[in-house]
Amino acid sequence: MNLLERLYRFYHSRNFLCLVLVIFFCILLLFRWKEMKLELLPDLTSLRYFVVTEFPNHSAFDIDQTVSLPMSNQFSTLKSVKRIRTSSLHGESTIQIDLQFGSSVSEFKDGLYQLLYEIKESLPYGVQTPKLLERNEYEKPLIEILIPKNKNFKNPAFSYHTKRFIEEIERISGVIHVNVFGEEKSNLIITLNQNYFSFYPIKLRDLEFQVQAGLQSGSLGKFLGTKKETEIKFQSEIADLTSLQEFPIHFGNGEFLPLGKFSEITRVDSVRKQFTLWNGEKSVYLGIAADPKQNPLRISSEIERLISENDQLLGVTIVSNSSWELKTQLIQFLFFFFLSFAFALLFSYLLYQNIHSVVILSLSVAFTLVLFLHLMDLLSLSINLLSLSGISVGIGMLFDANNLTYYSINSEWKTSSRLTVPEVLTRGIRSIWTSLLSSSFTTIIVFLPLLIYVHEWREFFSNIGLCIILLVFSSLLSSLFIVPLFYVSFKRIMILPSSDSTYLNSFEKLRTRILSKLNRKRVFRFSFLFIVLLILLCSVSFPKFLIYPETVPIGKTIQLVPKQNLSIAEVKDTLDHLTPVCSKSKTNVDWLVLPKGEETIPHFSNVAIPLQIKVLGDEETEECIRTILSFLNESRWNRKIVNIPSEITRSLPFQSEDSFTILNETWEGLVQFYQNFQFHKKDGRGRFSYEPKPITMEFWTQKKIPVGIEDVDLEEIQRKILYANDAKFLGSLGLGEKLDLFLSTKGKGKSFPQEGIEKENLENNSSMIETIPLKRFFDQKLLNTYEEYKRDSGLYYLEWIGENHLKEVILGWKQKGFQFLEHSYAEDVMSFFLILFSLLLVSFLFVYLLLVAIYESFQKPFLHLSICFFVFLSVVFILLVISSEIHFGHYIGIVIVLGVSVDNISLFDEKWKEYSLIQNKAERIEKILQWLEKPILLNSGTTMFGVLPVILFPIHGMEFVRSIAISILIGVLISLLFLYCLYPHIFSKYID
């Protein structure tokens, strides 16, 4: 205290110097503001990764055997791997790797990259490079933009302006990639004319080699000539479309013919371009992925600026913007802050009845916020969706310590006229010193076990806890150093009140009238009846326990994979009929159709492509999805519905649900179980995460070449068959905007080969063509296979999601070699709350030790914490009655309430000791309550005003913060009730 007294003497002697230092400290924030980290979410450590490997034109069974299983066996040797699951689809393998909590992600990635490099050579020919992802393919990017084509169809330079617009977005700092659908670049395709090509003695592989050689260019290096250094460079023979058509194809007998003579070379667009629809209208889609460590609001504002300045493209629309969530939270925070700030200052003025208090409290709270932001910057904490949640509920707490300090100093100023200014400040702080430290450090300490204990939720919730701790700590520093400074600085120009507030007098009369009718027996009788009533209500309607409140998805994605014999024309006809039914005016939701996969993959055939339909909006979404599914026949499409989560939901580390995993070594056994279970599962409420869907596979096995046609090249036949269904990529053409060049054997004439193989008579150079049936070259065998194969740690698996009433039936399959893994969400929740309860007990122990150190006593802290424990139980009982869900947010609110209750009991104890000379206990209690009236009402009022806006304005996405606010409000009211009704009886009986 001597240190503080010296500081206050310095305030009094060098008042203007101290004020200038405070002003400089506030101005410094303006220069540091741009350096503060602003993110959507904190940089959380991901414990789930996906390795996606494409193997085009191969069945799910082949990919499972040749890619997924070998790679997963190799990945299982990595350290810290908890679980490996594989999903094998046609042309694609996805391996999900879950890491153990606390594992080194950098060490895992180093080992994974090394394994991928080692097993690359052992994978089958044609397997593409594996990609490591932290999120799956269907998670939305930062910003999604649509450019309607119908509004720009008269613009002759639409493609040019679109490309320029994309390039401007890519140049924005923080933008990683722009995924484009609907305006893919044009491609060149060489379509061989079968009526001519059959007469020339050249094979497809030779034709490919000659064209690819003509596309190549290169340098032989430099040499020293007679006069100067010279470089020799081979220029590509094929430079543009004209040179491609005139490119000579040599037939090996000295003859050659221009490529354009026996083929058609055309510029074509991928059919994927036709399936980018926004509410049924053709559009260009831009999916913008950004660096999560960059400021999303800055990226979003720059993109919005580009859209507003653009005058060439009409109707550019931002479909979704993840930064809107952060912007909404910031707006809500500012709204709640200023509303709470204004109400708190109004409340202070009504109780103090002078401007002096309003000025000092407003300036001290503003400095508290500035100090808080400096501390966040010093600790490299970011302002994000989670930290704003902690700041929102801590706004009212900014006033508590400042209010108490001001009231104590002001009381000393009015009663001690003979003391000097430093002595008044010192005595004012000394009278509340214990309460100030105990209440502030109690709130800090109760959060420490939650932040120190190593568990998988610590990283997610540390932002909320640290923000509340820093707010309380900033408020404590401001109350000790800034409120006294401002009190000294403004005393000369502000008039201090001479009488008490009329509002406070009215409250005292009301309080006296109520307490006069209450005696100890009535209080305990009422408390007993209240507790019994709460217990009865809890037994009637017990709430549901959750880890985190269930969040509503922002939309849903319908993943569609076409089945056999589904044409492009049929898909277009379906979407055309769907457009008027699902119009925005009828469904009140937006729907977006996009091709599935990368935008660079071309598609030229008439076979339907995989699609995804995003239904955006939280109203009438289900009805719109049912409408869309009614147009998509299940016999023609494989359909799967996936939620589009919000930003916070995506980062939750504990998304789990009831599940029952069935594992078996053979796929046939698993299918047999599935069919049997489908017959019995009528009473089961749940679903399979996926279902084994059979398809027919036609296998062609090569025969011995028949006599008389030994000259037929079967490799050539296979190439013609493959290229008739899917074009072959040969290379890129051009120096500026490159065009991809493809080769196809399916032209306007006969498609090759559907019924048979055409063989010309080369010996007499006749034009007769003989058709040889394919059955003479290949055995065709039909086998049943499946669209998707899934493994868990090497075993095939099915997973039942939801409640399972047939557990005994399922476990009966154990004798047939099946294995089962059961996961219960209720057990996860129970484990979570047991950990929280244990941490709460540790928090009580920490608080007790803190109070022992402050009071130099073991008995008094025990009494204080016993009272706080009753406050805690009362709040818990009330929450169990009024809440339909109990989760982690309520726990945080209760923890904050502990600090408030310790503050009240500490203040009462200090004043009980200060007025110990008054022998009449009733007079003593009245004297204490009169002194406590203002600070307690101010602290409680400002805290309640800080949380009331969050409660009164229920906004989507604020469920977690709202639960904290409700818990704080109930705790403040219970603490006030105990202060007036319980504390006087306890202190009268057990103290002194």
C-alpha cells in the first residue's frame, strides 16, 4: 500500500504529466491497430486429415485393392495415428487419418510426405499424385460469387471481362485460389474421321507420339560462334490451329498427309459449363479460397470494392461470405457494448446524481478497453468469433472494479475533509483492497484449471477464457491506477454532490420495507420451499445435456453421381423442369448447381457428369430439398445429402453422435448383414452413414486372336475403345492463353467400336471394310460389384448412426466373425461434465488458497466459499428448470458468477469488520447495507446491463454467448438476494 500511496502523491504533484502519458498510451493503440490479428477463427490444430488420390477410369473395387488398402497399410506405421478410414469410389480414393490428441502435427506431416514419396513408385500406372487436405471437398470457400450470363449475353467481351475480374481477385493479398465453374477455357479436340482413318497404315500410339513431338520445343544450349555467342533453339512445329491442321502425319512408308485431311479439329467447350446454375439461371461461379491467417474482413472489403467498381459485368452477386459471420459478431459486439455502456452510465448517474462520476467511469472504462486490446496484441491473441464471445459477456464486468474504487474514494472524500488528496485516495483503496483483489483474482483463478488442464477442448475455448481473464485484469489495473488519477484530475472542474440520490433513497425505503417483513425463520422456510419446488420441476422436465449448443447449418448440399445410361440431355431436361418449381419466389431459398470435382477437368462425351446442388438458407430448406429429390429419380442417381456448416461448427473438435460400427473381413459378409438388418430395423431410429449399393460390372477378357486376322493389334483396339468414351490429353497449344489439346476416336460418322471392329483389306488397298464382332476378341462376363467400398483399419465396415434398439440382434453376429464398436454420445457428454466438475472443484481449491493468503485465515475463506457454493447450487437448480439444454456456455457463466459472489461476500465482510464497534447488530447491519447499497447496485446493475442486450436480442449464432449471459444474470440476482436476506443472518450468528 505504501507503493500506491507514493504513486498517488506523484499523481497529485505531476498531474498533467500522468494525463499526457495516459493519452500517449491510448494514441499508441491507433498505430498498433493494423498489426492486431483479425481472423474468423483462431489457428486451431487440426487432428483429421484426408489423402485424396485419383485413379481415372477404374472401378471402386480396383481402387480399394490397388490404392486405398496398400496406402492405408503404409499410413498405419506413422506415429500418433489414432484411426484410418478409407473410402473407394469410381476413380477416387479418400483416406481419412485421425490423429491422437496431443500428437505432433509437424512430425506427422513430415512422415506422411516421406511415405507418399516412397510408395509413389509402387502404385499402379496412371495413379495421380495424392493430395493432402484438412477439409473435405464440399466445405464452402471464404467467398462464393455468381456472375449471371443472361444479364451479360449481349456483352461481346464477356469472357474477357470475366477473366480480367478473376485476375484482379487473385492479385488480392491473402487470396490463395479462385475456383471457377461455368466459364472454363475452350479446348481443342482432334476427332478422327473413321471413314478416312481406316485406310491409312498408322496406329493411334504413333499418331499420339508424332503430335506430341510436334508440340515440343527446346534449346540445345549456347556455343561461341565466330562473332558472338549463339543459342540454338528448336521451335515447336505446332504453334496454332492452322499449323496443327497442316501438320504432316508420316505413315512410315515415305508417305504423309496433313492431320486436317483425316480428322476434324474443333474448338469445344466442356459440357460442365452448362451445369453452373444459380436459381436455374446459367452463371459463372467463383469460389475464393483465402489464407485463414489473413484478415477476412480486409479480403472481403477489397472484393466488394472490385464488384462495386466493376461496370462491365452486370448482376455480380456474392452468394455466401464467411466473413459476414465475423462482421455480424463485430456489429453485435459494438451494438451491445455501446448499449450496455450507455445504460451503465445512465444507471451510475441516477445513483450518483452528478456528472463527475459519469465522466470518470466512462474514461476509466474506455482506458480499460484500450489496455485490454494492448494486452491482446502483446500476447498475439486474435479477434475472432470465439474471442468476441468472451468479450461480449465481459462488457458489464469492465465497470465492476472501477465502480467500486470510485465509490470508495468518493465516500472518503466526503467524510474526511482534513486529509490530503493522496491520503484520501490511499484510504479509499485500503477500505476495499481485500474485496478488490479477492473478486478479481477469483474470476481469474477459476478459469486457470480450464486453460491449464490438457484436454482436446482447451485450444478451442482458451480464447474465451483468456479474453475474460484479460478483461478482469485490465479492469483491476484501471481501478487501481486510472480511477484515482482521473479523480484527482477532474476534482477542480466538477462539482461533487452534496446529497444522496433520490433514486437510492427510494430503493432504501423499498428494501427496508421488504426486510422488515422477513425474519430468519421466514427466510429459511422460503428457501426450503423454493429448493423443493426446483427439485420437483427438475424431475418433471429435465434438460438435455450437450457439450456445445446444436447449431443450425447454413444450408445443405445434395451430392449426385449419375448411374448408367444417363445422358446429358436428360439431366438438362430435369433441371429445366426443376427451375420453375424451385424458384426463389416460391421456396424463399437459393439453390446453386455446380459440377463436382476440379474445374480444370474437361468433359466432352454425352454421358452425365457428377453434380452437387447447394440449397442455401435456413427457412423452408427441407421442403426445397424434398422438391429437388422428387425430380431426381433414385434409380438414375446416387444421392447423398450433406450439411453446409457455419464457420464455428466446422472448427468444433467434439462433433460426435451415437454410432455402432460393424466390421468384417469380407465385403460379402457385410452385405449379408446389411440385408438382414434392413429386414429387422423397423423399430430402430437412425440411419447408415452409407449403404452398399450394387452395380453391374462388365469384364472383358482377351481371347486368343482368331485365325485369319492375326495382324489385328489388340492394344490398338483397346485405345480406340477408350478414346471413343473419353478424350486423350496430348498437351497444350499456344504461347499466351494456352489451349489444351485432346484426341478422340468418336466422330460424326461411325463411333468406334460399339458393335464390332472394322478391318480394311490393306493388301489390295480395297475400300471394303469387314466388321468383326467384339466377341471374337474378348470374353464378356457380367459380375456384381458395388459403388463404394469402405474400410476401417483394414476391415470393411458399416456404421449405424443414431439410436439402436436391435443391439442384441447385432451382437448375435459375433459368432460369424463380425466385430463391433459402439460409441455413445451420452458417454462423451458425461465424461465432459465429469471433467468440468473436477476442474470446478480444483477452482474452488485455488480460490480457497487465494483467500487464505489474502485474509491470513483458514476459517473465514471457508465460510465465504460455503456461501458461494450455495449461490452456485441455486444457479444450477434454476438453470435446470428454465433451460431445455445445458452445455459448456452455462458452465462459463457459473464460473463468472463465483467471482461476483466472492466480491459481495468480501465487501460485506470488510464492512462488518470496519463497523465492529457498533454493538447493536441490527444497527450494524443497516449501516453496512447503507454503505454497500451504491457499489453493489452499481456492480450488479452494470453487469446485468452488460448481458441484458444479449438476452433480449436473441440472434442466430449467439446461442453459446446467450447461455453465458443467462447464467450470469441469474447468478447476479441470486447473489443480491443472498446479500440482503442471508448474509446478515449468517454474519450475526457465526461472526464475532
